[in-house]
Amino acid sequence: MTQRYDVAVVGAGPAGLAAACSAYENGAEKVIVIDRDREAGGILNQCIHSGFGLHYFKEELTGPEYAGRFEEMLRKTGSRLMLDTMVLKVTQNREIHMMSPKEGYSVISAGAVVLAMGCRERTRGAVGIPGARPAGVFTAGAAQRYVNIEGYMVGRRVVILGSGDIGLIMARRMTLEGAKVLACVEIMPHSNGLARNIVQCLEDYGIPLYLSHTVTEIRGKNRVEAVKVQRVDESLKPVPGTEMIFDCDTVLLSVGLIPENELTRDAGIKIDPRTKGPYVYENMETTVPGVFACGNVVHVHDLVDFVTAESKKAGEAAAKYANNSALNAFNSDLKAIINGENVAYTVPQSIRTENTDKFAEVFFRVKRVFGDSVIELKDGEKPLKAYKRQHMAPGEMEHIIIPKDMLLSAAGSLTISVKEEEKQ
């Protein structure tokens, strides 16, 4: 007989733990959380640096401390935590097929499902770096796990390609472990990490950051021996005559994250080509009724506190759906959110006004660095509201609040765009 749960959560990282706790708090009596790892906490377990929890807990925690608090909260609810279990399939009627060494192949059903599988790193193959294929090339997250959990030192002379937050944090970590980080190389004219990480992980340790540069060759037979770095033009093509050679034994790749959405696609859920994550509505419900998504599986976040807030919203909505599936019925008053000038994507992609309480939140990222600027919200060509900002960057997630009465008054789709303020 198939076991039945009110809410089933796939993934026991920060998103899944927060969603499960929220589901229980909002009336879901039987909650299960499933994860393929042997421990709950997801990527936070290898993030031993501080800086987590400043928004949510109002104190500075390490990654394992942040995850531990939510795992303790989950265990107090009496919810089932099923670890070392691989989810194979999620169906549109909310059945979950899974496999574990302990229980073998099993199937459960749920009143609502929350997808919280997180994301994975882009590899060397995804960015196409020419050269040999020696040992010593790691993604930054893999190196972080080797150093922080497994206790292995991955190299002594390091070049980091990409300025994502994990790469910046590993620049500091490798330095503290005695390695020499020669350079951080970023193909874009701006960093893709948080400003605080640029300061605390590179500038504080005298590590140079080469913007508008990339690695154009990896040299070495058995182990990395050197890399060639070149400046790139506006089309991101290497500029001849700008070559620099760095003698190194290790290359760390911090070249972007991809939402882990194989289960999402198999379930027939619509994928947004901009975020590479599921298309979601105002309460994080996907295009399949009763299936919700949250965290990095939807779009890559910069702060775990924002993952928690988003996941609590998804867990609450899942609990309400499980108790009353008619509550989230798709209605005719649907407002699509369109990314306009200088905006890379928006989440949610559409808002159902009847499901909105007092306001709706929209998260997005800008395409380049901005100083004093204005976020413009328009109903077609009709301006609705302007939000001023002093600084915005692609590495930092932005969000705006849209009042419900403004949503109701809008005749069509809402467009979010960003413009630099004209200097007086």
C-alpha cells in the first residue's frame, strides 16, 4: 500500500528544511523530507565560513550552524526525514518514486509536493576551455568539499576562473590553508559575487581580480603546470597580444550554477529558459497544480536567508493546498511579469491576483552594474511605480513589492525595467 503524506519535500538543504517546517506550522500533519545525501543541510555543510543568518536569525552563523538550527526545528515537528534516498520520479498526480539501500524501491503519494533540489556547478565542459586535460582542475564547490569535509588539500598554486561567491570564498580558504592564490579571472567587466566577498576574500588577502579576462589554455600532462590568461573584448573574444602565463598546479572553476531540474522536467513542469528553473506563480506553485518549488532549484540566490523566506512561502502554500486544493485554483486574472530593459529575469513569472493577500514580491537580477538608478514598473506602456536604488549589480538579487490594488488595476502584463538616473 502506498504511504500517503500531506506534504512531501524533495531535498533537505536549506530550502527543503524551511519549506517542511513551514508546511507543518501551517497545518500539514504528515510531512516527509527526502534527500539523497546521508546528512541534512545540503551545501551548507561544507560552507564552514561565517556570514549566514544575518537577516533571518539576526546573528552571524556558519553554514553547518544555520542548517543545524533548521534540522532541529524539523525534528521537533515529528516530520519524517528520509536520507540516503534517491528520488527517481515525481508524477503530475504527486506520486514520488524513490530508491534507498534500506527500503529499496518505494512509492509515496502526497497532497502537495515541494521541489527543493538546489543547483549544481557548471563544469569545464560547459565553458569550453581549450588545452590539455590534466589533473588539478576542480569546480570551486568540489574543492570546497575536499578541503572542508574530506580534509584533502587540492593544490598549492591556484588560479580561479570566475568570480562567483563560491570561487571568492575558496580564494580565501585556500590562502588560509597555505596555498598561493595567484589570480581570480573574470570574463565579464564586473564581478558575479557579492561586494562583501570581493573585499573580504580577495582585497583583504592581496589577491588580484582580473575583470574582462579569461583562461584561454590549460597546460600540463599529468598535472596542471600553467594557464594562459587573456583580456577579452566587448564580444568576449580573446585579444591577441594580451597573454599572461601563470605557473600553477590547480585551476578552480567558479563559472556559474545551474538549477537541478531533471525531476521538474520529467514531471512536465514548464521551465523558464531565463532562469533554467520552473515557471512559478506568486506562492511558488509551478504549472502543475499542487507541485511547488523553492530555493536554488527555481533561481540561484545570493543569500541563504532569502532562500529561507521563499521556501517558507512555498511550504505554507503547499500545506494550504493539501488541506484545500481549490484554494490555489488557476483563475482568469493572471498578470504576467516581463523582464524589460537591463533585467535578466523575474521570479515569479506570473501573479494570480486572487491568490495575493496585500502585496506580491518580485525578485530579479540586473544585467550590469548600476549606480543611482530607478526600477520602473509599467502596465504595458503606462508607468505604475518607480523604485529608487543607489547601487545594483548582477551578483546581488533585487526585489520589489507590488501592492494588490496596483495588480488589480493593471490591464495587462507588468514590465520591470531598470534605468540609470540622469545626473543633474
